[in-house]
Amino acid sequence: MDDDPDAYRILRLRAEILELGSAIRQLQRAGLDDATTQLLIGRKRAQLEHLVKANAASRALNFQTRRPQ
């Protein structure tokens, strides 16, 4: 994983999403508005989904180019 920056970015985004989920729960328990945090977590989830799909496509492409014909 040291040589794969996408894997690191995926792990970092997952950690950020977990932290935001925790913040949302704390805001809800306190009766505060969590709309901004909800928006941010939605954006982070979209980033994560895009990165995971791009990473999978890149790996598939690399596999096809390495396969002996």
C-alpha cells in the first residue's frame, strides 16, 4: 500500500466519513442543526465512490495490459 496513493486516499476518506458520522450523531443528540455536516458527508461519500470506481477501473486496465496474449 505504500506505493499506492489511491489506497491511502480511500482509507483517509473512509476515516473522514466515520468521523463525520460521529459528528452528526453528536449534533443530533444535542438538538443542533447537522445540515452542513450532512452535506459534507454526502460529498465525501461521492468522492470515495468515484475514487473506488476509478481505482478498480485502473486495476482492471493494468491487468489487461499485463496479461500475455
